[in-house]
Amino acid sequence: MRSTQIIMTHNLASSNRLSSNKKLHPLIWAVLISTILSCFGGQLFDKSISGYGWIVPLLFAFVSLLRGPKGFKFPLMLWLPWIFVIIVYQIFADAVNSFQRSIMLLTPLVVGLAVSRVRVDDQSLKTFLSACRIVALSLLLIVLYKTNLLLTGTLPFRTGLAPEVITSAMLCVIFASSYVAGNGRDFGWWIALAVIPVIAVTRMGMVGIAVSLPFTLAPMKFNKRAIFTGLLIMLGLSIFFTERVQQKMFYSGGGNIRDVKWDNPDFATSGRQFIWDRMKIGIAESPIFGNGANSSEAMVSSITDGLTHPHNDWLRLAYDYGYFGAIIFALSVIAQTTHAFRKARSSFTNARMLLYAGASSMIIFMLFMLTDNIILYASFFGNFQFTVLGLGYGAYQQSSGSDKPTSHSRKRRIRW
């Protein structure tokens, strides 16, 4: 009874200190709207909409930065070594589009930094979750529209839905963390979005979204994790043996789990293995410091018909920045994951859910890096990912201080 009164007193004090603002900052809306528009695709003024999808949030973030150097909660120090690598390599770069690629690599960090200074409270964070559900619904409608699924009633064997799959993966990370936090309806949103990679027949998308729930870093009970893992494995096996997936997985149109290996000539890599083998030769020629910023783009273009990306960001980093740059990047990701996770564990507000989601997103991020170009997908993943982290850090910092409840009540409150 005593601890309950303390918590109620703390909540009342917090509501007096923080305005119950249901509105979201324009920067956050810029990220959410540009993300969904980028997924819809198309052209605007003879330029790809996905291009505006990362430029517009960057401009909004710069406006926030012009307000001065104070008020930022995002731990930019964790990323300074990686930022230093990008800047130095760009100074000496001579590859085509290297400047644009360097800016795209830095854009999510700038967005996360700017979002972290936005003043938020529990109500505005709930508004953010509601906005995420609107984005999820929009994404589902876009998928149905692009595949004509409602008109034909049949699932396509080939799609171009990589942006939609990657965006749905980030949303699934958020909804998984929200579900663990006690928002049961977000489990339904997770299920709905988990269908998208199945419709799109994207293999890493299926894996990434599947692990986002049982392997979330949010504090889920072991028994529940085991149940979800078992159910997803059984569901995954049943999907694996469908005709659509079999044709996507094997050139012959059929195989089993033992046949899923890179040295199997029948395993369909969609040309990735050919590109990766050539990239490994280039990496071996300059293994420590790489071949220069965005040098991989010219190499990939020279051996393919119109492709510019290697569909493996780990190899891209090693080719462009060498093992030196790739290791710096990996350490930055690990440091960010660890930092957000530790902050989440010590939080007692909605910042906890957002920080767990941000930390968990790094796991999905690293998985997609194995087979895609997600480090340059600021429009679909990066800006969204660091918006969640920025909001989490901002909410955490604003909830810290003299208005914390006692240690006893704090333990009671963070028990999800």
C-alpha cells in the first residue's frame, strides 16, 4: 500500500512537471511519413521518392541542430570512431557517389541526435506507438496494392518488396517490445506484419522478423520465449516446403534443410555468391584499410548488369574501409546495443520499452547486413531505428532526477 501511494505521488508529480502533450514533434512525423512514402515508391520531380525519404528527415534534423549544442541525450560518443572513419575516408575518396553514400551513412545518427532533444512524456510516447500502428496499416495496404493480392487471390512468386520487408522488420521490433511491456494488441500487429516477408518471399526478412519476438532484448519469461521459438520453427518449416519458397531457395525448385548451404551449386543465391567472391578478391588486395569510400559500387557495377550494391554490408564495409573500418563499425554497433540495453534495464517509464526496442533493432540490423544493403537504407530502416533510440534516450533523461520513486517502488513498477 505504501509503495502504491509513492508511485501515485510520483506519477502526479511527473504529470505536473511534464506537459501531457499528445502531439509529436515535426521531425518524428517527417521520419514516419517519409518512411511510408519511400515504401510506396515512385518519382517526384524526376527523382526517386526514396531519395527524399532520407533527405527530408535530415533537413528537419539540421533545423533542430541549429538551435544550439545543448539538450542532446543521444550517446554520440559511441559512434565518434565510426564518424571519424567516414570523414577521413571521404576526404581522400575519388569514387563516384562517395559523398552521397557517406552522408547517407551518417544521416541516422544525425536524426537520432536531433530526436533525443525532443521533449516527450508518457502521453506523447503513446502517440508515437499509435502513429507506428498507422504506419503498419499503411504498409500492409501498400503490400496488398503492389501485389494485387486482393484482386487475384494468389501469392506472387517474385516481388520487389525489399523496402516494405525491411520497414516491417523495424515495426515488428517495436511491437515485440511493446507486447512484452503489456500492450497485448501489438502482438496482433506483429503477426500481421510478419506475413509481409512471406508474401514477398524474402528469406532474410522471414528470419529477421521471426527472431524479433522470441529474441527481443525486452524481459520476456524464458518459457514464453521457448514457446514462441518452437511455434516459429514449426511454422517456418511448413513455409520452407511451400512451392514458392522452394523455387526461391533452389535452382532445381526443390530441396531440404540440409541443402541450404553456400557451397551447394543448387542453392539459389540470386547472384550474390558471384558478387561476393569477386569482392573477397578485392578485400584480399587491401585487407587492412580497404579500397576507399564507396569503391565497392564501381566494382559491383563492372561485373553485373546494372547493380550497384553487393547485398552484403559486411563485405561492403571490408571492401571500402578494410577490416579496420568494419571492426570499428561492429564495435560501435555492439557498444550502442549494450548502452541502450543497460539504460532500458534501469528505466521505469515508457523509455524502457523504446530503449529495449532500439537495442533489439541492432540484432535485426546485423542480420540484414548479411544479405542486403541496410546501412544505406536510411529511408526504410536507419532513420526509423535511430528515431526510436533518440526518443528512448530523451524520455529516459527527462524521467531521471529528483522525481524518481524510491528503490522499493521502482522495483515494483518495472515488473512487466
